[in-house]
Amino acid sequence: MAGLVEKDFRLIWCNKQALIFLLIIGVVIGLQNEAVILGWLPFAISILLINTVTYDELDKGYGFLMTLPIDAETYVREKYFFCLTGGTVSWLVAAGLYMILEMKQQMPVDMASQIPVVLVFLPVTALLIALLIPLQLVSGVEKSRVVISGACGVMGASVIAFAELVKTNVLSAFSFLNQMNGWILAGIAVVVTVLLILLSYAISVRIMEKKEF
């Protein structure tokens, strides 16, 4: 699986200009609304990572990959590992930029109030990846542009709306959750997210096993 990870990393590195461009756009957007960068940057990077599936399928790439000592499940496992890891790293970068932008707005920053704002976007990013990987696998190269374009549109609208909600209502909402033992609710959210990722993984493996190489 290490070879597949290296392959995907090199594919992404070939698009390093796009990564830098996305980072610059994220900073510019964050100057207008700091919370937007928490959603936009991980979502945009995640879509770029998931797009490696398209590169794999081009020119009968699946057929070549399956001549290696791997099977469909190994391929899918690596794709989830690569995308979830990359999504988490991009979320960490976005969280760092968010805190820097917040410090420019106000000093000192109330860290306790910012933790819920930052953390809420991590499971959302994981769920986006869990949704898009099987969609990308089943759509194939011909329909992948439509899938990615639609995802980008939904992503943009959702992130802006969600960020506005976070900036205006999230603190009072988490105050209410604290009264209901918010840690238990957070634990339930984590369990649900993990279960949905496992379900997505099982579906992706099934899709991949049915493909003709």
C-alpha cells in the first residue's frame, strides 16, 4: 500500500500550483469571514485528493494497477487512508490560519470558545470524503467532471452558509449543548461519523470489485 500512497502523493505534487492557489484563495476568503476557511480549504483539498481516482482510471490505469500485488480492497483502503489523512492535514492548516486571522481581529483570543468552531469542521470533512469516494468510483472518468463540479457548487454554498451560522449562533448552541453534557453528544457524533465512513468503505470496495479491468 505504501507504493500506492507514494503514487498519489506524486500526483498531487504535480498539482502543487493548484495547492498554493487554493491556499491563497483560502486566506483571501478568510480575511472576509474567518470561519469560511475552516470549511473551504479542507473541502477543496479533499476534492483535489479524491480526483486522483480519475487519474488512476485514465488509459486503463486500473488494469495496470491490478497487475501489481494488490487487490480491489487494498486500492480502496489506500484511497481512504490517503484522502482522510490529507483532509485532516488540510483541516489542521485551516485551523492554524483561522486562529492567526482571529488573533488579528482580537487580542487575546478566547481559545475555549474557538475550539467548538474549529472541531465541528473535521467530521464534516470526513463525511464529504466518505460521500465522494464511492460517487467518484461509480461515475468513472466520463462523469467525474459533472460529479466534481456539482460537489464544488454544493461545497461552496454549504461552506458559506455553515460558516455564517457558526459565526453567529454556534457559541450559544454549544452553550446549550454543554448543559446537556456536550461531550456525550460529541462522542455520539464521532461514532456516527466512523460508522458512515465504514459503510462508505464497504460500498466502495463492492463497487471496485465489480469493475472490469
